[in-house]
Amino acid sequence: MILHAQARDAQPGSPWLVFLHGFSGDGQEWLTVGEQLTRFSRLYVDLPGHGGSADIRVSGFADVIALLRNTLLSYNILNYWLVGYSLGGRVAMMAACQAMPGLCGLVVEGGHPGLQSDAERDARRRSDHHWAERFRHDALADVFTDWYQQPVFASLDAQQREALVVLRSRNNGETLAAMLEATSLAVQPDLRDALNARAFPFYYLCGERDSKFCALATELAATRHVIRNAGHNAHRENPAGVVACLAQILRL
């Protein structure tokens, strides 16, 4: 089985950019950024429970990473960078800490490296279960209206929140709930040591108004890039800034 994806080819010989979206998004979330980087072949992946992969169910990160490996092989992608936002960033970090042949480097935007205590994991498990039950049983517009009131989205204004509520409400609540629980931070290991011992280039992007993830970035041995005029979803709020940052990173 493979994940649904869109491939955009550039000149032969360049490494691929494999884009992984955040929770409740899909591969098209990265198009505004990726289609400015035409020197590279691009693959926009729909994660399980999302977009064209909505019917794919997983039991945990191991399943997601196996699907990602199969998908890369199906496109004969032998050299690539993983570029992931939020949930996609966590998937990218998990994958990069395992055997991923052909990985050239890792770019994470607003991805959590993992909780560090049982108390934090228990609290996150309860929180994610609460949200998952709401996704299963409540109107998605109501759920996302509350979802975007969480502190991590504090930089959004009312118009931005409303636009995201409308966009995200097109999802399937049941498949979102399943993916949320399967890839909860409660079941993700702390990746700091593994990432800091890496042998590949690692870059971390965070919006200047995303104080939580800017702070987390300092705990990683990654080259940090702060995106101006952006909060947690920097590539949506300032795509030009993220394009410029990636172009700088990918000068090969």
C-alpha cells in the first residue's frame, strides 16, 4: 500500500523535495511554496486519514513510516529531502531517526521533537482523546472553531481563523480522529538525542510569533530559521519567506 501523492518533476539528477503537511491538511498545502522551487522534483504527500489517503488507517508511527517508504519507492525516489510541517514535521523527524535510504536532509517547520515526562504524555493522551471524540461526533465547523482557539494559534486573527475553519471542515472527522490518536505526541518518543546525533543536515523553521516552537528549536542541534510575520503555520502565513528560506538551505 502507498500514500496518495502528487509528483512534479524538474530536471533529472536533482534531489526530490518530499512535502508532508500538518494535521487536517493535505499535500496541496505546500503547493504555494513548492512550486516556486522548480529546480527540484517535488512530491506532495497526503498523510493517512487526509486528502486522497483518507481511507488509509494506521495504528501508529511505524505504519506511517512504512507507507512513506513504500510511496518513495513507488516513485523511484532515491535521493530526497523531507520537508514537514507540524504533524508532517513529526513524521519526518521520526522517519529520519530510522533507516531511510537516500535521505539528504531534513527541514521541519513547527514540529515537536517529543514530550519528556510521563505526566506530559498522560495529559496529552487525555487531550487528544477528547479532541478525537469531538472529531468523531460533533460538526467539524464547531470542532475547528474551538481547535483554532488553542494557544499555539494565538497569532491568527479572526479572518484567518474563519478561513481555516471553512477549509478544514471539508475533512472526514472519523479518519482525522483515528490519525490523531495513532500519531499523538503521547505515543511519540522524545527524539532530541537521536536528532542531535544525526549525520544529515537538519534545519528548523518557526514563525517569529510562534514562541513555543521557537523555544523548542533551541533544544535541537539544528540550524534555526525564524520566519518573519508568521505564527505556527509559517508557510501559509508567509509563503514567500519560507520559499526564500528553503532556497537558501537548498543551494547545492
